[in-house]
Amino acid sequence: MRKLTCVDSQRSLLYVHGGGFMVGSAEGFEGIAGTLAAGTSSTAYVVDYRLTPEHAYPAAQQDVLTAYAALLAKCEGANDIALVGDSAGGHLIMAALIHARTMGIELPGCVVLFSPWLDLALTGESIHTKIAVDCFLTPQKLQASADAYLVDQVETAILEADLQGLPPMMIQVGECEILLDDAVRLARNAGSAGVDTRLEVWPGMFHVWQAYAPVLSEGREALAAAVNFINGVLGTARGVGD
């Protein structure tokens, strides 16, 4: 993990980057993780998980769970930890949370997902209805990434999983994404399971627009909303401002 330290921090933020399970690194996501860490007075850690095609499922998922368990061992309590991820990173976070709950590992204080890719079978309607307006993703690109990640293995479908007991969750997705339905279905499933869930669909936005915050006002606004969510949840958990 790459560590970004905030002075006198009592909170920790674990960031899991996207890239279709195939590309990306901790170094490449220091900016977005650092912005969130500064706004939430957290020490940020960005996971450098193993990538495909050299390392197929479940290597990346295991790395994220291992990183979270190691961070949990360093912290005073899970309520001071936020998990944040984008795209395929959102998938890895959800899979890690479900496994952590099964293993009896204490869950984090909250979760924030940016444009999460959750359905590797690509069954959402927006996969087809948003093709004309999605400037980044195509069904073909997603299928190639899913095939490289899973190879011939079958993963438990996150959108069909029991999410009961998971921590408060914020989901941000762009209106113009072919992954729009992944976010909407996750929010519906989580809400039905009693999870405190906030879904934000941003008009006109594209896949992981938050990463363009240095040059895009909507990116800065989205990160500010995520910061407010984390502070609200972790602040309540830690008694900040009482």
C-alpha cells in the first residue's frame, strides 16, 4: 500500500483504484486519495493490488481484503476507517466487504463508490442504452476486462448478494455512463437490506469524473460531497462535534 499521511490524523482512508482489473497503480491515484484524506483529516492508503492478465480472480480481491485487515490491525477501531474506490475498485471493495462479514472481520465506518463496476456479466440495461453518450467505456472493453479477470472462474454476483449489515454507503455515478444501472441496482439492493445508502446520479457526467477535479468543477463538487458524507458518518461514529 502507498501511504499518504495527514498530520495528527485519527482516521484512515483506504482507496482502491479502478482500471478494469488490468491497469492502474497506487501512485496514479494519489491525487484523488490525497484530496479526500485532506478533507476528512485522514491518513490515506492506496492499494497496489495484483493486476490481470498475470493475476486473475481472486488475486485482486484477496489483496484488498488483506490490505483492509492490515489497516484494521493498525487502527483503534473500524469506525475510523473509510473505504473508497472507483470503477473496478468499487467491485473489489464490495467483494471484500461481503467476505469480511462472512469471516467475522469488523466492517469499516463507511464506504464511498465512484462509478462502480459491479456486474461483470454486463446485464444492466444502461450497458446498451447509454452507448451513444458514454465517452469512455464500451461493452466490448468491459467484456474483455471481465474475461481477463475471471478467465474460466465464476464469481458470486455482488448485485444478488445479501448486503445486510454493511456500513453506510455513498454511490456517485454519471448520467452518461453505461454503468449507470450497476450503481442504481446496488443502491436498491443495499437499501432493501437496510443499509444506509445515498445514491447520487450526476447529470451529464462521465465515468469517474471525480478524477478530473483539478480541471473540472463537477469533479471538485463530487469530491466535496464525498468528504461531507465521510465526515458526517465518521464524525457521528467518533463523537466529533458533540
